[in-house]
Amino acid sequence: MRGRVGAAAAVIAAGLGLSAGHAVGEEGVSRIEVMAKSCLACHGAQGQGPGHMPAISDLTAEGIANKLMTYKNDGDPDATVMNRHAAAYTADEIEAIAQYIANLSN
């Protein structure tokens, strides 16, 4: 079963133009940018936290990474979906996502 899931994920990733490396497609969109934009889909295009969603734009890269690692490693019963999101990322991906988001305002 696991092999089929991995194969299906590879097919989906190929269909989306994603690769194991950072560069993707002719537009130069990186894998990390795709991951970070999934955060921004809820937290706002600049991380401003629209509506009741918490803002992440005021956090440093270290602050974002620390929060994500806490969700990944310790969980948080009040986190709704963040535990599940963070669990999917490696520590290196979390660091890169945090850097991307923290640099949006620069």
C-alpha cells in the first residue's frame, strides 16, 4: 500500500510541476515557495492574519520555525490543523518556509 501511495504522490507532483529539488517549472517557483504559499492561503498573502486567523507577518524566521517545530514535535490541542500541517514538513523545510515568510516584507 505504501508503494502505491508514494507512486501516486510522485505522479501528482509531476503533474503539478513539482520536483524533489527547489526549482520547479519555467517560472522558477521553488518547492519551498509552494509550501509557504499553503501557509499564506489561510494566514493572508503577506501573513497579515485576515479575520480570526492569527498573523504571522510580525514573527521572525526563528519565531515561525519555533512555532512550527512545536506543532510538529509537541502538538497543541488548540491548534486545529497546524499539528497536521507541521508534521508533514522536515526540519529543513520548516526553516526554509520560515525564512520565505519572514522575508515577505523585505
